[in-house]
Amino acid sequence: MADNPAYASVFRSLVFVSIDTSAAKVMLRGVQDVLSFPDVAIRINQMVQSQVYSAGRIAKEIETAPDIAAGILRLANCAIYAFPKRIESIHRAITLIGNQAVRDIVLAISAKSTLGVIHSGKLDVNHFWRHSVYCAAIARELAQREGGLDKDSLFTAGLLHDIGRLVLFRQAPHIALEVQVQRQESPGIQAHEVVVSKLGFHHGTLGGLLAERWQFPEKLVACISYHHQPFQAPSEHHQEVRLVHLANTLSQMLEVPGLEFQDLVFPFPGVLSDQALNEAAVIEIVQRVAGTIRELRVAFDIAA
């Protein structure tokens, strides 16, 4: 790969930069009392990972948390699933979607709720979650197009890929705001690289450590940690991370009115051709996702 000109930017300082995880852990400790993951979500995750609990038993555990149960039903009845009949029960949702997919939804709903305690006047939280939903929907669509990948897991990974930004805005708002302004003034700038130069780590590092602490599956941890450094991801999760990375870029076409395909900045040349994507395919994916966004915003209680 290093000899391929198409991947020249992969071997910039971004690839060789040393991430200071110890510094990131120190920052994360500053919010450990605030960001306490719901016990019910931890239990559901453990139940699914053990692979010994029935759908009925998992459903009963989910039903002890009405907000999580309601969120699952809202999402199960979205256009992304397009079931012919309305899903009225958690047990039915698990039967149709599967234990792991429902678990991933539980993690997503619980993470959004938990992170809701973070407030920063310097961050438009609603815009943050809109971007996250756009990324999630596109990641799911890319996974479905690719085949052989868990599209629901990719949805959750896309939804949670930027959670470290929330911690960064709480713990280092001056740096986060400075980077945000730089990005607005120079859209091509790689904001995470600027943060690394100032702190020794970026929001992906923070988010990955938080996901580890919350006992998320390794695949989700990898997607969160490496979504800006897809070629550094563990080999077993390489493809999933690359799709989240790509979805993060393509989501701009939903976020920015009038943005055209040619306006997109791809940090790693070749990432589109690697997925056998061209302009027409990208536009088709974005248009298909656009038709589901309203329902997804409602499912996750995100304003338009």
C-alpha cells in the first residue's frame, strides 16, 4: 500500500502520530462520575454476549426500562426496516431483528441518554446528533450494499462514532472551540489532527476508551476509536471502520444544503474506489438515506 500513490496521504503524520492514551484516560476520569452507563443496558449487553438467554428473557429485561423499550419500538417501525406490519412488542422486535441488533440499539439509546447530561454552550448538541444519525444511516446503507457485514452494528457505530467530541467539549472547551472555528474557516482541515497536536490524542481516542469502559463490543470500540484512522484499525474490524469513516464524510451531503459530490473532501484517496463506489452510486445512497432521516430523528428524539 505504501508504494501506491493513491494512498500517499495515508502515510502522512496522521498514520505515524503517537496517540497518548494515558492523557486521554486522565481526561476521561474527569467525567467518570457524570457518565454512568445504565445498569439495565450493561445487563442486556452481557446477556446477549453470553448467548445463553432467550429472546423472551432479553425482552423482559428490556421492558424494565420503558424509555429504552419505547426507543426500540420506534426504530423497529422505521423505514430502514420496512416490516410489512407494525411491531408492537419487544419480543417481536427481537424475533425479527435479532438479539445482537436489538442489543446494539439498546447501547445507542442508552449512550445518547447518558451523554445528554453533557452540556456545553459552545457545542450545538442537536447538530451533533443530527450528524450522528446521518452517519449512522449511511453506514448502514453502505454495509447493506457491501453484503456480509452486520448493518445494524454499523448503524450503531455510525451513531456513536463522535461521542468523544462531547467529552472533549466538556473537558477542554477552549481547544474544541478553536478547532471547530478552524474547521469552519478551512473545510479541508483534518480537525482531529489539530487536536492531536495540542493534546496528544483526539476525540476518537476518548470515545473508544469510553466505549471500552461501558463494555461495548470490540467492533463498536474499533469503529469509534479509528474512524479518522481507518488504516490503523485492527485487521478483524478493518472493513467496518472504513465504512464508518466513509459514512462520516458522505454525511456532509445531508448536512450542508447545496453541497455537491465534487465538494466532498476525502482524507484518504482511493477510499471510494476501494468500495467500488462512484459519484452516481454515492448520490443514490444519499438520496435513499434522505428518505429515512425524518423517522430516525423522531426515533432518537432529535430536532430537525
